[in-house]
Amino acid sequence: MPQLQINATQARKNLFELIDLVALKGMEVVISKKGLDDNVVLKSANGSGDLAKRSVEEELELVRSSYGSVKTSGYKKNEMELMKRAFVRNYKKKHNL
């Protein structure tokens, strides 16, 4: 597998190009950064890992079991107005106005 060695700054600046190299051309990118003892390797997973081991049924069961764990108040059309009012109220309270 061909390798490309690059420093962390260049990797950050060219992240999407590096992802394309790894995904489309099968390259392995070795990223080095000052202050780190070990290098970081960016390479294709080739279908291995946790996601490949789960079936669709297992994924759906996970989704069903976590239903309702994140609760929100839902979208309100006047959210910006409510936020402005809350900001003004907090500002007045903070500055004794």
C-alpha cells in the first residue's frame, strides 16, 4: 500500500484531498505532529470494524432503544424573538436596570 507522509498542518489544510486519496486510490497517509510520540495513520477501513459486524435489525433495535433519550422542546417559529427577550432580560438583571 503506497504511503504519504505529511505534517499535521498540511493535513489539516488538505484534509478533503487526503480523504479522497485514501478512499479512491487506496493510499495510507501518515501524519506527524510536534509534541506527539506516535504518528497518526489515515487509511481505509475496508468494511472492517463495528459497523460491518451489525445487521440492519441490530441497528434498528439500537435506534428504538434510544428513542426519547434526547428530548427537545421542538422548533418554535419565534425562537429568535424569544432569544432576544431572554438576552435583554438577563442584561437588565446583570446591570440592575
